[in-house]
Amino acid sequence: MSQILTIGDTQIKPGSRVKLQLPVASLYTDTEVSMPVEVIRAKKSGPTLFISAAIHGDELNGIEIIRRLLAQKTFRLSMGTVIAVPIVNVYGMLNQSRYMPDRRDLNRCFPGSPKGSLAGRLAHLFLDEIVSKCDYGIDLHTGAIHRSNFPQVRANLADEETQNMARIFGVPVLLNSSLRDGSLREAASELGTKVLLYEAGQALRFDELSIRAGVRGIMNVLTHLGMVRKKRSKSKLVEPFIANHSSWVRASSSGTVRDLKRLGDFVRKGENLAEICSPTGSFVEKLKAPKSGVIIGKQNIPLVQEGDAMYHIANFEEPDEVAEHIEQLQDNLVPAEDRIETMMR
């Protein structure tokens, strides 16, 4: 690790903690827009890791995860550097939108270009100023609007070091996910930066289980890398399971929906997931699981068009054990009385 880390026009020395604003393109009104960045450096050299959120502007869970992480009074680095970027797509957050103002998905525009589209320019800025200076990264996401994801880590699990980090993160489900063209993970991989993608919750909502699992997962990784000192934990680390295949179950009819299964449920092949009903009562159609597995994503709005993706099911060799570990995660992070209170709201 070099003695001086430079981001934008700011130089950060070892042993310092600095907040800065990385300028990006201004709005129509000539209002300057900047990307918030906080850098924490230990005096002792070590790995550099970035934590990013809101690459999709409506995915808010990650913003709260980073806020809670940095707000901990006991958060101290023993070695290395953490670069936290709670809002990458500032434009999207301002508009409560997944996309950039040019209607592009920022996570399909990497590596970008300093002379390209607005999304391409922001992708290039983030990659050049943040990612290229890091050995590792944790990118925080949620499901889309009206869709929830159960806490899961997606990564290139064929890489041994990346898989070890994913296991240490401590959620029950690891999804072996190939690199997508134009994604941050693909661009980071080209630079030699190993990235975990954490998916949990839904757009425009805070989800307490997802937030707590995210904060703890990041701390687990930092401890694994030797960047923070290990602390005794009262809760047992969840042993993850790897899914090499997952698929969405789509609506066979249009209508209203009565859910029969929830996120994290284990379902067997042929088991009923939901009932799709005609608003006029002319039919009730049962949606069945095509394979056994665990529900890691689902649509929340009780209205579907034929062909809509409704349930995302990950397939495992030992799904019963996965279900048990999912319950363990819930018990560790959200006490029973808190879950009952949440359900009664």
C-alpha cells in the first residue's frame, strides 16, 4: 500500500479518516453533483477494500448498511484501507429510480469511458478513482421494485479466494454467478479486484434482517482479511451452501395472487407456491414449483401478467439443511420478539 492514497484531488495519509466528495456531471440547473466517499486508513499497510451501494439508485439497504458500519464507535482498522461509497448512482437516488437519467443501467456500462454517455462516464469515474485502487470489493444490492431477495452472496465461486470470502460473509446461500458483460464485477475482475455482490431486500425499502446480515457480513470479511481484530461473537457463523443453478418460476396466467410461500422457504417439486385468481372469480390456478429448492427471491405485488417472474428458486443437493441454516440466520440477527412485532405492523 503506497503511503499516500489519492482520490480525486484529495490525498489521504495512513492513520487518517477522511470524507470527500468526488465531482461528477452537474444537473440541468448547474447544480453540482458529487459522489460521497469516506476513506479509513490504518497506520499499518494491508489490503484495500471498497464497499459500494446504490449503483442502482433505488436500492437503499446498502446505504443503511454502510451508515451503520461506519457509525460503530468500535469500528477500527488494524491494517489496510476501507473506501466506502454509500451512493454511487446519486442521480438515480435523487429520482428514486434504478437507472441513470439517460435511462441506462449503470451496472451494464462498465468499464465506461470519460467521453461516453453519462452512465459510461460515471462508470469510468468509479472504476478509475475507486475500484482500480482496491484489492477487494463488496457491492451491495437489493431486489428490484416490488421484488425481494433473501440475503445471499453472488460471486465467481470458481476462484478459491473469492469463494473463501463469500463463505466467511456468513449468509446461508451462495450463488455461483458468472460475470455479466458491462457489470462492475466483470470490470473489477479485469483489474484483478475480487468482488462479492450482496443481494438482500427490495428497492425503496429498508429490511432489518438484510441490513443486520450485511453489516455482520462485511465485518466477517474484514476480520478474515486481518483488517480488523477478531471479536468474540455470541452467535454461531452460518455455514453457507452453494447453488450452481437457480431459476424464476413465471406466472402461467394473469390475475391476482395469493402467496402460499415466503422468502427463505424450502419447497419440494410440485408443491404449491401461490394461487393466481381471476378478479371476477372465474378461475383459480395453482402455481407449482418445477424443482425442489429454496426461495431466494419473489415478487411482492399481488398482481401478475402472464409470464411475469414470481419466485426465484435456488437448487441445492441438501435443501433441508439449507432451510435449517436460514432459520439460524434469522434467529441470530432478529430476535423472535422483533420478528413478531414486525409481522404485526
